[in-house]
Amino acid sequence: MNRLFLFVPLFCLFSLSLQARELIKPEDAVEYRQAAFQVMRFQFGAMAQMIRGEREFTNAEFLQRSQALHTLIPLAHEGFIDTTQNESTSRAADRLWDERERFDQIMARFKSDTAELVDVAAEGSQRQVRDQFRQAMRHCKACHDQYRLD
Ligand code: HEC
């Protein structure tokens, strides 16, 4: 009985999200993921300035920004639906769709390295933050080199 109570709403939620995915217009999904990346870039830029000593480093601000960036990753990822493959506004390379699993893996690693960055920003030294920032942010370039058109 209890299980059914859980199962029914979960099933409804699941089929709803499938429906929602199908209803998303490809051009909207591209705009959405690009917007998420733009917000990511802003947060990344502010943290990079702190790492380079161009603005004051505080754990509190770094923590907030790394949390924001971490939250944005699944949002950007969500915008890569199959129907966007031929969208003219997209700068995703064709090979992204051929190597979908690898692309998803880089996203997953980017997300876990950024989760680690959040932990280090909460408790670690400035040096640890700097090292983990480099570790997490190398995924930006690595992924762009392979899966984003110039
Ligand atoms: C797993 C792959 C991947 C990772 C990791 C990644 N990106 Fe991207 N990024 C892409 C792809 C693919 C596009 C092209 C999206 C499109 O045009 O639809 C893109 C586009 C962008 C854009 C352009 C958005 C626009 O307005 O067209 C910016 C800015 C950007 N990424 C910043 C970043 C930053 C900063 C990071 C790291 C903090 C990052 N990305 C990490 C794959 C990635």
C-alpha cells in the first residue's frame, strides 16, 4: 500500500518530465543551454579573478560562486536534447552526438570536480581552493576543444 502511494506520484512525475522534454522546442533548448553557459562564464570569471589576486579572495564569496556554478552544470547539460542536432544557432560539434556517452562523462566529471571545489571552498586553504579550481575548470577547455565549434 505504502509503496503504491510512492510509486504512482513518481510514475506521474516521470512521464510528465518525458512529455516536457518532447514539448521543448529545439531552438529554445539551444538558447537555454547557451544562457546557462553564459551565467557559468560570469561565475567562472569572478572566481578566476580571485585566484589571480585581481580581487580580494574570501572563502564566503568563493563558496557562493562555486555553488552557483555547480548548480548550473545539470541545467546546461539538460539543454542538450537530441532534437537540437541540426539547429542553426547551435555551436555544438557534430561529433558530440556521435560520442554522446563521452560528452556525458566529461559533464559528470566536471560536476563531481566542482562539487569537490565547493567542499574545499567551505573548509580548505586558499592553496587547496586554487588547485581544485584548476582541476575542475580544465574541463571547460577540454570539452570545448572537442565538442564546441570555434
Ligand atoms: C562537457 C562539455 C562542456 C563543458 C565541461 C563546458 N562547456 Fe561550455 N559549451 C559546451 C558546448 C557544446 C557549447 C556550445 C553550446 C551551443 O552552442 O549550443 C558550449 C558553449 C559555451 C559558451 C557559449 C554560450 C553562448 O552564448 O553561445 C560559453 C560562454 C561556455 N560554454 C562557457 C563554459 C565555461 C566557463 C565552462 C567551465 C566553467 C564550460 N563552458 C564548460 C560544452 C561544454
